[in-house]
Amino acid sequence: FRANLHLLSNDPESPDLAVPVTLQVTPAAAARISATNLAFGNVEVSGRSTLSVDLADSGCGALQVTGVVIDNPAFRADAVAPFEVEPGAVRTISVSFTPSVAGPASGTMVLATNDPNQPDLTVGVAGMGVNPARIMVTPAEISAALGADETGSAVIHIENNGGVALEFSVPALDLGAGTPGLRAIPGWALVAPTSGTIPGGGSLDLTVTLNSTGLSAGTHRGVVHLLSNDLLHPDVQIPLTLVVQAAEPDPTPTVFSLAQNVPNPFHADTLIRVGIPGPGTVELRIFDIRGALVRTLATGPLDAGFRDYVWDGREDDGGQAPAGVYFCRLKSGQGEVTRRMMLMK
């Protein structure tokens, strides 16, 4: 660039003195970055979060980027050096955070450029890896026995053993042909609440109300579906079994009795009816073929009358009893009766 600098004075011989001026401009890049820190916050382990920064060239020469390096492998930039940013242009660089373990992570992204004033641009990166939502549900199944037109209740306990919030729902309607295995709970069962959020390390109880009104005597089955954002267990299924007892023909039995279980053989659960002609201390227990105690269904004082008990094929500690022959024994001061049962798988 060339120009003249005019010096005006009262010199009669040189009132206007022109001085030539020359400016030589060397093209140079001027790097500008939109953010110097990227905070990813909480990200699930093995999940991914992405943020971006804009790299601009406000100079008059092309910005040459010869290196993009992040000193922590949990962070990755999508830009691969070398690349060029024209004067006045902007290049967006995306940075992703993929934690492999729970805990804090941080690092620095360095952009090596030909900017003579700041050849290395730095951007701090930080995030927290958290364990994903993990659902734990107890019990594994629910079995109950009710008389005609009776109601009962059970509790489903949900725990979130993960580090982020667990979001769950219980579908109230069938979801259609696209999900043939996913059906709403049966009409004789009501779950509350039907949705919610459980923080990491927290828990919540659901109440299952069972109603035998309008149901025929016998065994009725259904399933409670717990849908959640647990990627390993997105649909936890809790089988429901409701045994509706037939109307009692004789409210006071005349003999001490233990009826044959129904059904027999059985797969999941079976109904056991006892008759107690007079009040007394009663024991109703199940033994395996070796004589070892497997399950205690009742023990203690009982008034006279008929009573139904359901054995769900589980042991006292909650474990599943293996298939085989079992013996149900009713014992009191009024007598002792034993019935043979067959559990099949």
C-alpha cells in the first residue's frame, strides 16, 4: 500500500511537502476459538455425549491446522489434521465423551496452527462417567389366593442400583400387534403407581391390588410388565397367579382333613385345602423325598374351618425347588395326614 503524507507549513518555498509512505502487509492467519472449555456433565458408562467448538480465521491469510490432539482417550475430536480454514471462514469441531468407567474424566485438546501470535489453541474438556440405570425387582413372581368377591394386595419392590435416574412404566393398555409379547396387566389386578423416576441408589414400592370379583373359581394368570431405561433389562416381567377359591359348601369340617393338591402334577403352583374341625395348633409343611423340610406353609393356632394354601414351588429361602416328588403333611393334636405331590418343569 502506497500513499503520500502531506506536511503543510508557512514555508513560502515549500508550503506543502509530500512525503511518500509505503506499507507492506504480510498475509497472516488469526485463529479464534468459540469456547475454551467443554463441560459434558454426567454421561453413562459406554454411552456418548457430543459438544462442539467453532474455529474461525479472522486474519488475512489461510489458517493451517497441523495437529488436533486430546490427552485423554475418553474424549475424541472428529477433526483430522492437517486441514485449512480460509480467512473469514469457520470450521466446527465436534468432541465426543465416551466414558469406559464411572468417575471424573478431564483433559486438554490442543490445536496446532500457523497463527504467529498463538500457534497452540487449547480447549479444556471434562465430564463425569456414571453407571447406567440398573433395575432390581422383588419378588420374582406374585401368587395369592382369594375367596369369591374378595380383594388382596401385594408389593413389588424396585431398586435402582445404577448411577443415573431409572424411569419406569407399567403399560395399562395392550401395545398392539407390533409387540405381541407385551400385554397389559389383567383386569383383576391394579398396579399403582404406573410410572415414575427412581434416582440412582434409590428404591420405590408398587402396590398390586388383586380383586376376585366376577372371576370363576380356579387359577387365573397374568403378567406385570415393568418397562424402563435399563438397557440390559428393558422389560422385567413379574408373573401373577390368583387362585379364586370355590364357595365353601360346609364352613365347619367334621373331620381333620388334607385334600389332594390341585393340580397334581403341577408346574408353577398348586392349591392345597385343609379342614380343621376344631381350634388347635396346626403345622402344614412340605418335605422332599428324603424327608428334608422344603417349605412351611402354616404353623400356629388356627380356628375351625376350611383353608386354602398355595405352594408356588419355592423353598423357604425363596429358591426354586427342583422337579420331583414331594410330600405335604398336615399335623396337629387332632391328627396327621400326608399327601404325595409331583412338581414338574
